[in-house]
Amino acid sequence: MTNPYATSIVQPPTTALESAPPSSPRKVAAWAMWDWGTQPFNTVITTFVFSVYLTSQAFGDTNYTSTALAISTALAGLLVAVLAPVLGQNADRSGTTVRNLRVQTWVLAALSASLFFVKPEPGFLVLGLVLLGVGSIISEIAGVNYNATIEQVASPSNVGKVSGFGWGMGYLGGIIVLLVIFFAFIQPDVGLFGVTGEDGLDIRVSMLVCGLWTLLFTIPTFAILRDRAPNGRPRVGFLASYRELFGTIRTLWNTSRQTAWFLLASALFRDGLAGVFAFGAVIAAGTFGFSAGDVIIFGAVANIVAGVSTMLFGLLDDKLGPRTVILFALAGLSITGVAIFMLYDRGATVFWICGLIMSALVGPAQSASRSFLARLIPEGKSGEIFGLYATTGRVVSFLSPAFFGLAIGIGAAVTGRENTQYWGILGIVVILLAGFVAMLFVKEHHQHSTMA
């Protein structure tokens, strides 16, 4: 049997993007609708609305519910790290990437809608955590398959623009659905269809809207995406899949070490980017005095800025290279984070200005990271490599929360103040700078050895 990991190749393998047929703007727009349609799970459910609802006093002591949420989120992340590359590998083998994505998207829509049944009572906390955790796993695995389909709508010359457009559509879609449910159900005393806040009905009905949004707006994506032919490698069992995955990692290290370093560097800076969003609202409220309404308004503006800037930076990605975009964004984020720390006592205006600058830079770094890797993946390995990409990110996902908390503790020890939350931004900056330094040692994508 031919060894699929043999390195004695006369001609470098064709990349997935190079083998893709030309696409059209209509197909790119339809592909990007998946980002638009599934973003409510990230924006509404895990960031601004349902997670806040689940950690409220209605479900128990705040420390208890917050700790329970953190544990369930960590367990979900661990499962993603374990499953993502193997499931991606098996999708490559069977040629069922799109079919898997479709089923996972429908399941995500159902899970989002099922959060309606989580009533604001302590007895429903476990149900909420389980549904949220399973939804996080499905969302991440679906994201691996979605990233793998970029080869169907992009080419080496425009993958930056396509990736940026898709990521930007996600930001815009997420914030639009957030505004819809906020003004239709959450903010009014009596919302549409007579919905009120009694028994958490405003939040619960919003979950139905999220599920329906995902189901409807992803239809264009599945109308244009098609499963590709299997990659020619025979299907194997679960444990054998891991043996072959380790073979892929060894071969990657031996034949394209620069790409391996990129996976490590991107894991660092992507965790820093996640920290910006995870703790941005916390700092806005705890340090700069934003009310809950102020946070949602800021979140709306920030996501619009992020969406537009990500689309625009996608054009620079194709012209200057994704590495340049990533380094510029990380440098700008680090400088702005330090500015927030130094000017924390100047009031909400500082956070509005600096926070929007950071919002404008997070998306471009995320999008350029995806396009960087997409340019390198050989034909028939998109699912496996993007799964590995997800795994490396999950392995270090504890860093931003840990450094955020550590920096707050250091601030309390140094200043003796009760509220040193603003020191937490320095912890996030440390992770961003670590990713920046690591990326300095990674060459631009066209200087990498071709993956075997």
C-alpha cells in the first residue's frame, strides 16, 4: 500500500485553493451567509444574552453559576480539541464535508431553539449548561468543516478578500440579530406578541429567534456548496485516525516546519483575540461604569466596526500578505490595550475610542489567520488541517483567562486598591505580544515549504 505520508515527492502537491475552479461573487456571498446565519450562537447565546441569563441570581449564587459555566465551557473545549482534527480527517476521506456541515448546522439551530426550555430556576441550570456545552462543540466542529469549504469559493489570488468578507458578514449578522431581539423582546416592558420578562420569557423567546435565524439564513450556503470526491485514502477506525493524525503532525514538522510554527503562533494570538472579546464587556462595566444597556449599544457599534474593517483588511491581505495584516493588527491591539490601562481613569470616552480601535483590528487578524492557512493546505486535507488548527487553539485557550486574573491580582498587590480590574487588560496584552513575537519568526505563506 502506498504510504500517504511519504516525503519523497518530485512535484509538490497541489494546494486545495490551486485546484479549485473559478468562483463568482454570487457564490462567495452565498458561502458567507453561513457566517451570517450561525453567528447568533456566538454573539447572542455565548456572549451577550444567554450566558449572562444563565449566570444570573435566578439560577443560584453568582459564584456557583459562573464556576459551573466555566467548567462546562472548559469540558466542551476539551472535547473540541480531541475530536476536531479526526472528524475533519474522516470528512476528507469520505468527501462528506458539506453534508456534515449541513447536519451540524441544523443541529446547532435546534440546540439554539431548545434553550427556550431553560426556565429561570436553579433546577434548570444543568439543562442550560448541557445544551450550551453541546452547542459549543457542534458550533466549533461545524466551523472546521465550514473553513474547509473556502476552497470552493476562493483562489490563491482572492482568498484574503473572501475570508474577510465571510468573517465580516458574521460580525454584521450577529449584531443585527442582537439588536432585533433586544428591541423586540428584551428592552420593552411588553415586547412583540405580548412577550414580557416574566419567567424569563423575553430571553427564552429570543433563543427561538436565534434557532430560526440559523435555519433560514444558511439555506443559500447549502444551495451552492457541494461535497467533493473522497481524497482516495481508505476510511479507518477512530484510533487508527489518531495514529494517522500523529503521522500528519510528524510529517508537517519534518517537511513544512514554518507551517507548524504558524499553527503554534496562531494558537497564541488567537487566544489573545478571544480574550479581547471575552473580557471587553467585563472591563467596560467594571472599570468604566457602563450599564447593561451601554454594553449592548457598545457591542452593536463594535461589531459593525469589526465587520466593515475585516472586509476592508481582506483586500490588503491579498495585496500585502496575511502575515503583514496579522502583525499590524497584533501591534495595534497591544498598543491600544496599554492605552486603556494607562488612561483607565479618564472615563467612558477612553473606552469608546480605544475599544472601537481594538474591535477594528480583531477581525482582520482572525480572518488573515484563516486565509494564511488556507493558502498552504494540500488538496484533500482541508478538514484535517483546519481541525488541527482548531485543536491547537483549544490547547492554549486557558492562557487569556489565566493572565487576565493574574494581572488583576498583581494590580491589587501593587496598588492596594479594591478594584484593579483594569490591570486585566495587561494580561491580554501579554498574550497578544507573545503571539506577535512568535509570528515574527514565521515567514510569509509563499515562503513555506509545501505540506506533504
